[in-house]
Amino acid sequence: MNQPNMLRRAALALAIALPLAAGAQTKEPLRIGAVSSQSGVFAQQGQETLRAIQFAVDEANAKGGVDGHPVTVQIADDEGTPEAGRRVAEKLARDGNRFLIGAIPSSISLAIGQNLDRWDAMYVSVLSKSDKLTGDSCKPRLFRANHSDAMDLAMMGEWLKSQKETNFAVLVADYVWGRDSAEFFGKTVKGQGKTVSLELFAPMGTKDFSPYIAQLKASKAQAVWVALTGRDAIAFAKQAAEFGLNGSMRVIGHAYIFDYLIKATGNTTDGVWGNIGYGPEIDTPMNKAFVAGWQKQFGRTPTENEGQAYNGVQLIFAGVRKADSVKPAEVAAALRGLSLDTVYGPAVVRAEDNQLLIPNYVGRVKTVGGELKPAIEQRYDRGIAPPASDKCRLL
């Protein structure tokens, strides 16, 4: 072939290739809005959640994005309150960051969930547990990637059958999640012929738990069910040890034995049992890869909050791949009923209520590798989850 023909063909190939390359580089971005606590009672959990969301985004972009979509994330502080959470979530969505994720308390997730159609957005819960999210407040664009109260209590109910205690007390945060936890725990133990002799509700922001601890010690209960979070949980754990509660009754936690709590309270939680939403020891290919990448970047394993937040971002990514779209309505429709791989292994988004069905875990705080941390002791298959609430009408 003579040189002019070669040059003409090369020019033609370049003319074809350049627009294709430009198109690949300018595929519409997937824009995530991370709504979590950078201040307020949930700040410790919020920091971990945001760290994991950013890690998942950076990891995806290092691999070329999600199906070629570059991923961006904008962060906003919900201040730990529903009003602030709703306000900053709306601003994020109005600015184009319409894949929302990250709130800690159920009250904020509920406030966000009720506005998704109006904002043309989608939301994924990664830590909020109230059954209302997948019950009477469910929405087509609202998803939960973490365990619900009902899922936790179904598992803990099975675990409690083998425990010797028959008389329980309850101490929970006085807001929607805490009251749900108390209600379902009471039904669970009473269904086993056991007793709840005392129920206590501590307002959010409680600093002095001594009056509650005095009542617990006087109750003659054999164990206390604790559903507190953030700074409240830290204050209670320290004071429970200080006033001798741990030696007088068994402490069982609901969303309580987190890494941040253990680090903030020394050895006061050693031996405490409870549900565990995620552990780095979960033996699946995706989790092994996640833990290895996290260890390389941060020099430690991911916490429970970080693992659950990372998994929630992966749910969004799976929906984008399935829908071949970054439009919230199309991604939400693609997610409903979807089977996907997760850090927990194979999972499915239940079409009836948008709940991700995953295994669940009971464990205790103990020394692992010279460090006190929550450790999984027993795994329960995802089939232990109760059926979808008849209060949710997505189908």
C-alpha cells in the first residue's frame, strides 16, 4: 500500500475513534449525595459512614466508573436531626446529587424517604433500622441495605431461646428506633414465656445515666436489653461499668457493640453480646477484596459502620448496571427484586418492600489479635428474616 493511501486510512480511523473515545469519557456521571452526621450525637458513626462511601466511590472510579459512568459524591451534615437531614438532602438532590445515602437514625431516613418523588431522587439506608422504612412508610424509591429491627429481633429471638435468663429489663433511646426495639424485644421474650419487668426510655442527648442504672439494679432483672447509639451509648457504657451494672446483670445490645463504642470506652464492654450488622471476618469473595483494599489504605480492618455503608453504595452501583442508567426512577425499578452479589454473599432485594435480604449475626466483644472488638459468634441465614410487612404496598 502506498504512503498516501496509508495516510488517508489512518486519518479515517482517527476520525472515527476520536468521537467514540470522547463519548466514553463523557458518559453521564453517577452523582451521589451523602447525608450523614458530622456533628451531633451520631458524629462518630457519621464519620465512619462517610469514609466508607468515599472509599467505595474512589474504588469504582479507579476501575473506570460504574459501567463507564464516573462517580461523584457530595457530602452534607444532617446534624443528627430530621429537620436538618431533610433540608440538606433536598439541597443535594436539587443540585443534581440524586442518589442519597448515609443517615444514621431512622428519624432522618424517614424524613428523607417521604420526599423522594418530589426531589426526583432515590435513597438507600445503610444503618437505619426502624421497620417503618419498609413498613407503613415504605416508598418505591426507598431501599434498605442493612438489617431491619424485625430481622434483628427474629434472629435474637432464636438466640435467646438457648439463653438461661428469663427476667429482662429494657433501656432504649426515646425516639422511633429505640421504641420499636423495645416493642419488638418485649413481644419476642414474652412469646417465649419470659418476662420484661422494667422498660426505660432515655431522651436523646442524655449524659447522666445514673438514675436509669439505679432502677436497673433495683429491678432484679437478670439481663438488660440496651438500644442506645452514638454519644449516648458511650456515656451509658462508661457509667454502667462505673456503677457496677455489668457485674449485676448481663448486658445485651441492639446495634450497640460497635467498634467506635469499644474504642471510646476501654474494656467496659468486654463480654457484652448483641447483634452484629457486619464483620470483616465474613468469608465471601467480595468482602475479602473489600477488607484487603481497606487494610491497604487505612492499615486496619473496616468497622461495622464502614462495612454496611460500603455495601449500601454497592447496591446503588448494582442498580445502575442493571438499569444501564443513572436516572433514579429507572435505577429504583431495576433494583426491585434484583439478585446481586454483596459483601455478605448472594443477596436479593425483596420486591415487596425494597429490603435487601442478607445473613445476620450474633456476637460478643472479645479480644481478637490483641485488640478488643466485636466478633461474630453465630451466623443466621437470610431465610430467618420475617416476611414483608402487609403495611407496605409496593406491589
